[in-house]
Amino acid sequence: MRRVFLIAIVALGASALMPAPAAAQQGPVDLDITLGSVTILHYFRNLDVTIDSTALTQMLGYGSNPVNEDPADPITISAYPFVGNANLQAHITDPTHDPAAVDLTIQNAWSVRSNNANGTNTVTIAVTDGTLAHTSGDTITMSNGRVTVLGGTPGGSVQFPSPGMANPQYGDVILELDLTDATYAGEYVDGEFTLTAASP
């Protein structure tokens, strides 16, 4: 029993000699981060577009291949062999849209990620090779390149607020096509336009 009391006294003395726990310390840290400026243009290096016969017919304003161009000119034949001219050219209906100036809109053709310091970005388009060639020698001419963002006015350039890095700003491309010399169906190749993204 005496030994138990002695152990208890020694343990009590040892605990009395232990230092009290220190008070909690706090050190608030003011962290500042400087981000570099990035502007990233997402685009397609190659675009293949097929305009099918239905779309071409609708552009021209004809609902089907046969088009009734009544009335025909009266035909009077007074000599043999019997030959008469209905003169279709006098009555032929003009296309709804001029094949020499047809807009092609390519939606979501580009996007930009940017954290520009002044909060704005610009995308510009330039037609750098306006001739698309067919193996026959026929051509489609491309001109009047325009860009636009949703709800915006198309133009040679478009400006928009910096979208940040997570959610890019998407945009469209509009090109004017001249189909006057496209007398062959098939592939017309190697036209080119250039997109430029900048932070003014």
C-alpha cells in the first residue's frame, strides 16, 4: 500500500513540473497572384462544306427541277421546214437570290479564350485566297469575309469582352460566294481565309 502511495506522489510531482501548453498562434497571410495574359484562338485548319442540290434549289427559289415559265410566245409558222421559237429567255424567272452573291454562314467556326488585361478581344477575318478551283477549270469565288458573335452585327472584325479561360467566346464566319462560273457539280478546292485573334 505504501508503494502505491509513493508512486502516486511521484506521478503527481512529475505532472506539476510539466510546462503549461502554449497559447494558439495565428498569422494571417495576404496572398497576391499575378496572372499572365493569354489569348487563344480555336479554329479549324480544314473545313469541308457540302451544299446539296436541295439547298441550291431553295437558294435559286425553285421548289423542284421542272419550272413552268408560262406564258410562251405565240408561235406562227409560215414556211417549211416547220420551225418556231417559244422564246423561253423572254419569260425565264430570275432566281430568288443572285448566284453571284450568295452568303455562306459557318456557325461556331471559331472561339477564343482570353483573360486580356483591358477586358476586350478582337477577331478579324481576311480572305487570303478567294478562288476555289474545280478539276474542269471552273471556279467559285469567295469574298467579303465577315465574323460575328451571337446577336452581333457581322463585319470584318468583331470585338467582345474577355471570356476568361473556362468558357470561350464562340463565333461565326460569313463568306460571300460567286457561283456564276460553277458550271460543274463536284468539289471546288483550296480557297482560304485567315482568322486573327488579338487583345487590343
